[in-house]
Amino acid sequence: MPRTRAADVLSRQLLRSATSIGENYREANRGVSRADFANKIGTVQKEAAETQYGVELLIESSIAKPSVVDLHQEASELLAIFTAIGKKLKA
């Protein structure tokens, strides 16, 4: 990515939300109850959605290279997985 203020801000935020997915999922697996697990999975869903949005911003602004589309696909798949887990927990 180019070294511009916008690229720096977006890439830092994307890094934070993307790493937060793994951190919160790890915490969810260490949950002390089903409700605790469900709550933390909800946080994982939010971070996955934020990551997906961040990648969309990079694509739409043409800041990143076209290979970022693969990251968008992966973020979408992760969001779908965690959404399915969240729905199953509510059922």
C-alpha cells in the first residue's frame, strides 16, 4: 500500500479489527458459560464485520492492490461462520 495518511489510518484500523477476531475467538473458547461464549462470539462477529468493511474501504478507495479482494473473501467467510455460530447459540 502507498504511504499516505489515509492508507496508514485504514491499515492500522484493519490490523486492529482483524487481530481482534482471533483474540476474541480465543477468549470465547475459554468462556466460563454458554452465555459468556455467546457474548464473546457476538464480539467476534462485530470485529469480523468491521474487518470486512475496512477491506471494502481499501478496495473502493483504490488504496490497496487488487489482491486485497482475497482478503475480502476471507473476511466474508469468517463473518458467515461466526454469524452461523451466533444463530445456532440463540436457537
